[in-house]
Amino acid sequence: MWIPVTLAAATFQILRTSRQHQLRSALSTNAAGFVRYAYGAPLAVVLSVALFVVLGRDAPAVPVRFWPTIAIAAVAQILATVALLAAFKQRDFAVGTVYSKSEVLIVAALGLVGIGTGLEPAGWIGAVLVTVGVASLASRGSLRSLLRRTGDSAAALGLAAGTGFAVAAIGIGAASRALSGAPSFDRAVFTLTALLLIQTMINLVWFLVTDRDEITRTLRAWRPALWVGVFSLLGSIGWAWAFTLESAAKVRTLGQVELIIAFAIAHVTLHERHTRADRLASATVLVGVSIVTVFG
């Protein structure tokens, strides 16, 4: 069950990212990121009300440890996003993207030391293959030159982003599994709602202190931003649900196929041509994903 849920989450994430990219012509980078929370949180609340009030489904039992766990995940995800955007601002999109893909290995490493659930030995081989393949795709074949630039600030920010996303993934999964007395989907929805509300409050306070006009501009762009909220909600539900069903290491490794999905969409809709290196990197990702899925 976790495999189709993860693939759906990856697809919705691509759609959300493409919509966010379109918003950058009307909003700042930070405001475009804020849209994800500002429009996703109300939709998550509506979904929770529909499930637990309208349909009368039993809300999950919430232990005390749920709240600090989901709060840490929320902050880690925000900081990771900020780090990745900072890497992009240095005009080094490829470097930041490639090093942020270290998330797969960081999630597995954290599981190895007892934070979350780790991979089996064969799973590590798959995770390495996925990381290399995705990094090669993201770097457009210049992986060797990017490796020589490990000390660059963009690379450091990318690694920081990867670490933050890894902590967030493990935290979301741990928080959702801490809930009890409800099906996995209901626990995922409850976890996601709490996550988005916390992130919206943090971002709202930040903009109130730094630039209140950003809030106004975000609200004025509600027509295109609403779709970001919809795709964000669907994707986030998918990730939270997948983290509830399976370890974060497996989910995030499989989730890296989003880059291949993006390439496929570009090929079909934009008629883009891809090189032999692109196809080889895609095959490497698929082999790695298959190893992790079956043996990880």
C-alpha cells in the first residue's frame, strides 16, 4: 500500500512545485513558499472536520510526545526549505539540489543510530544507487565537477537542507505512528493538519515581524495560490500516510522517482529530448528503488 501512496505523493509534489514556480513572478521566493502552508492548512482543517465531525469518525488518541515530535518536524522542514532557497539564491541551483538529495542517505543513517527505522544492508546499496542517479539527473551530467565543489557554501546549504528534510520525514512518521485508535489514513490527516497549522503560525509570525506586505500579497494571489494549496495538501497527505505505513528511509528513497516523473512529464508535454546519460541515470534510480523496495 505504501508504494502507490508514495508515488502519488511524489506526483502531487511535482505539480505543487510547478505551480509555486509560476507564482514567483508575482510573489517573492519566501512568500511563494508561504503559500504552501497558508492555503494548505485551511484545506487540511476542512478535511479533518469532514472526517472527524461530519462523518463522525473517531479521532485518534494523542499522547503527549506527539506535540514536541510534530513541532520539531515542522521547524526542521521550514529550516530545510530556507536553506535550499538560500542555495538557489547563490545562482547555483544544481549544486543546492544535488546536495539536498543527500536526504535519502541521511534518513538511512539516522535510522542506523536508532533515530527512526533504518535499512537492511541491501537497502543501503539501493539508497546509494538512487542518490547517485538522482544527483546525476539534477546536475545534468556534471556530477564530477559538483563533487569537487563540496566545500562551496551552496553545497553546505544543500546538505543542511537534506538534513532538515530527513529530520522532518522521520519526525512526521514518528508523530503519526504515536497516535492510536484510528486507521492509518485518519492518523495521517490528523498529523498533517497539526503540521501545517504549526508551520502556518510560525511563518505568519515571521512575516508580521519582518514584512507584513508579504501577507497581503499572498492573499491577493489567491486564485493561482489555491491550486498550490490543493496539490500541497494532496501531496502532504500522501507523504504522511506513507510515513505511517512504512519507514521514512524506504519512503524517501522511493520518493526520489519524482525527478524521473518530472522528466517524463517534460518529455510528453514539452517534447524535451534527453541524453543517453539522462537515461542511464534514470535506470540507476529505478534499479536502486527496486532494491530498496524489495530487499531494504
